Amino acid sequence: MKIVIVGTGYVGLVTGTCFSEVGIDVICVDIDEKKIEGLKKGVIPIYEPGLEDMVHRNVEKGRLNFSTDLASTLDGAEVIFSAVGTPPDEDGSADLKYVLDVARQVGRNMTDYILMVTKSTVPVGTAAKVRNAIQEELDKRGAKIEFDVASNPEFLKEGAAVDDFLKPDRIVVGVESAKAENIMKRLYKPFTLNGHPVIFMDVPSAEMTKYAANSMLATKISFMNDIANLCEIMGADVNMVRKGIGSDSRIGKKFIYPGIGYGGSCFPKDVKAIIHTARQNGYDLRVLRAVEEVNDDQKSVLFNKLYKYYDGDLKGKTVAMWGLSFKPQTDDMREAPSLVLIEKLLAAGVKVKAYDPVAMEEAKRKIGDAVEFVKDKEEALIDADALMMVTEWPEFRFPNFNVVKKLIKKPVIFDGRNVYDIEEMAGSGFDYFCIGVDTTRKKS
């Protein structure tokens, strides 16, 4: 079986590589010539644990190939996956120009039956637009070629994408014909042998499922952050509250950890897009508007704590920042809370010394030389007036606090991920501030 994946970002490259891992012939296509040339030489453009070795292995076996010419890859391909970007427009809607461009190219160049599958996150109704785009190109050619469209949204977590693909909780597929369903069953059979379910449904429902899933997870995060902020005011401990509600099987333990807001390529974009889609159709998603508002505010929480601690006198201060990516195990800086923090710190006249185990180059590309990027977490501490723990990378979880205290100018930590123990921090002589606990009240 031969398939083509269009787009070699997180979704496309992981999807193509994992399909090749189970013996399927895959060609990954991208218009970025530099990226494709790099992939042919074994240069992986993203950081994703386990991906690099898998790419190299399948390239060597001849099952995974790369190209910049979509037209030349269509011969003999049964399935085309569109995994191109759907960036948000200024109004929050998903920009479908890349998705529809792929559809038009397929329509212009296909010579036999093709199942066109949208893997990108797209609003309800996109499959119909893809079908129309392909048909329009076929009509221009006077070609009568059968094809199907389908929706197969991804549910990959950055930092665990390979494992998520190989061992999925579920595989959601929206189809319009029995033929398309049979092809997708055959394609995913290697992943369902261990009982992972494929859930078939109509195409609009599949498109909606992706947005609903991400919106629900974003809602859990913002809800917990809202509760955390109230806990601080009322003298409750959000860590205890989290354990109390997480033991309820109806709520569960995942995505209820308080912090400094969600980021990344999915949640912010998808929440905006579904709000926009609802508005276009005369409906107001009030809960999700609140989710977005809480998240935007939460990214400023650490700055507000620092501002209060120094009574607003921040000019000339230095802050050590541990972590830049929006979460661990990725170099993704899209919508990262660190970017909001850095912007506010710089505007207040604060010098920022930043370190991240993986995301330094991506951060430099986004921020430039506005902050000082250092070689390790210890160098960031030297002469710093405060430490901000922003991304909970494993190497930040158990630092030598005697070394931290020796290097830092003032022993104060602002922990945006509630990694450290409040009593241990107090016993070590640190002023310690986290999310959802009034540590000054605890200390007294």
C-alpha cells in the first residue's frame, strides 16, 4: 500500500514515519525545499522523542521517502493525507488556503481513484470544500475520476506524539462511503490489533470531534487555574483540592494541574477557531470565551507575583528563567507562556537570563537578542534577583538548592508549575511563590 503525506510538520512527519514503521510505503511532501533536502540527509526539523531514529530506520529500509513535487507522487497512491498548517486568521478563524491548495493540486494531477483524507485540524464543513475543490479541477480537465474525501483528525501530544500514534486511545475517522471505510480499516489494521478502537462516523462529526476534544482539555486547564487563583485568596491549597477532585472518576486526574496557562500549536488556535465557527453560525460559545480569557490572564500571573514582591520596583532587576517551550519534551514556542512573561519583564526594565534544554534555538528565532540565552540552568542564576520556573523539564525538578542559593543574588523562586515543595523551600531559606497557594500565609 502506498500513501502520500502532504506537510512535514509535527503531524505530517510523525504520521508518515509511523505508517512506514508498520510496512506501508510513504512519501512525505512539502514545498519547503530546504526542509526536504534536510530530511533526505537525516536532518529532523522538529524535536520529538523517538522520531529521529524511526525516520532514519525507515529511510534506510526504503519505506519512507521525501519530495517537493506532489504531482509526481500520486501515481499508485491510494490515500493522500493533507497535514498542512491551518494558522488562525486575525478573526480567529482557521485559514484553509493550504488545505484547499493541496486539494486543487490533487484534482489537477490525479489519474486514478484517490481517497483524500484531511489530517489537519479544520472546521466543520471543510471536507465539503475539499471535495468541491477537487471536483472543480477535474471538471476543468473534463476528467471523470472517482474519489472520496474523509476526515481523520490527529490526537497527538507534542513530546509523546510517536507513542500516541503507535498506541492510540482511539482513531476517529469520518467517511462518506463504504469504499473509503474499508480502505481506512485496512490502513489502520496494524494499529488496532492490540484493541485500539477505530471509531467511524460521518465527516462533519469527525471534524467537530477534534475541536471538541481540544476545547474540553483547554477548559479543564483554565477551570483549574481559575480555582487556583481563588484558592490563594481564600487560603485553600489547590494541590489538595486537585487531589480531592481528581479522585472522582467522573473528573479524573489529567489536565487539572494548575499553572501559567496553556500554549502550543493546538489549544489556543483550536479554541479560537471553534468560537469563530460558532459565531459564524449564530451561536455564542460562552464557556470557551471564558476559557480563553482565563488563559490569557494566567500567563501574567508570575509577573504579577514578581511585581508585588518587589513593590513595583523592577527596573534594573535580573530574572533567571528556567524553561521556554510551552511544555517539556518539545522545542515548540508557539503561544508559550514564556513569551508573555518575557514581554512583560522587558517592558518593566528587567533583564532576563533564560535557559531551556531544547528550545533555545527556536526561542532565539522568535525573540532575537532581547534576552540573554545561557548554556545551563546554573549560569542563568548568577546575580539574578529571582528565579522563575516556567517549563517543568525533568532537569529542573530536583536542583541542588544549596547551589541555587549560592549563585542567586536573592533567594526567591516563582514556580509556575508547582514543582517544588513549599515546606522544603521555607526550610531552605527561600521566599517561594507558586500557583494556587498563598505561601506567605503557609509560612506564617
